[in-house]
Amino acid sequence: MVFVAASWLLIITPGPDMIYVLTRGISQGRSAGIISALGVTTGILVHTSLSAFGLAMILMTSSLAFMLVKTIGACYLVFLGVRAILDKNAISLKSEKCAFRRSSLFLQGVLSNVLNPKVALFFLAFLPQFAFPENGHVPLQMATLGLVFAFFGMIWLVFLGYFAGKAGQWIASRRSFTGKIRWVTGSLLIGLGARLVFMDSK
């Protein structure tokens, strides 16, 4: 339940993926927004797969190394949380009209996510907080968590892509709302990072 709640809070917080999908939807229509959302979701699946099997290799090498990665990840989550709370930049949505093929839209959605190193770092820090070696098969645990996160993300991004015009205007015009979401999300990230301190070291 903690993972589900954390995932949804992180997903609905305005960020690069959301801005990208809204921009495509506003400038090129609903279908473009939906295709872009599917492309971004595919990128998320790539990152979660790399995180799952990358951490598996570390775990196979050393349980101490696995705990070290989790600790570093916890510090990174705290950093992201503090930055989310302090960041007061307004959401900027472009609406220039331009034409693209569907395949290009999908590919650009994938690349906009896959080529963002911050996304890779986030999943490497976030997913291990909910995977426990003592429960067995860490890759399967993380892959499952990643699929759930991607599924939630797809639902939200497709919704935004379909209702891009109205959704974009509503989000951009309610700075107080986005500020509250940012504060809650930042606090959540900090809490997830601090949670490691109280976990059983075994």
C-alpha cells in the first residue's frame, strides 16, 4: 500500500514526462498525446527492467553492496524530496503546431524518457526501497514493482494526453494546487529515504 500511494503521488506530480505529453496533446491533438504517453510508458519499462536486473547482479555479488546501493538511493530520494519542495518554477506548456508521424511521436516519447539519466537514477533509488533479499528473487520483485508503476503511469499519462487541452490549462492555472502536490511528494521522498534508517539491517 505504501508503494501504491507513493507511486501515484510521484506520477501525478508535474514533471518532464507530464509536460511532454501535455505539450504534444495541446499542439497536435488527442491521438498525439496518447501516442506520446504510450512512448513514455515504454521508456519507463526500459528503466525499470535495467534497474531490476542491474540490482540483481549487485545482489549476487554482495549483499553488502546491495545495502550500499539502497543507502545511496535513500540519500538520492531525500535530495529529490528537498529539491521538489524548494522548486517553485512554473509549469510551461508549449502549443506550437507541428506535424509528426505516429511512429515518430512514439519513438520520441520513448527516447525522451530513456535518454534522461535522472529517470534511471530515480528508479535505481526508488524500487530497491520496496524489494527485500530475504523474500527471495529480487529481480522478480523489482520487475513486478516496475510494471505496476508503469501501468499506473500509463493510465495517468494517457488520461492527460486525451484531455491535454483542458488538463494543461487547469494544471498551469492552479499554482497553489501544484505547490501542495510538490510539497507532499517532496515529503514522501524524504520519508522513503529516511525509512531505510529504521529498517532491519539484516
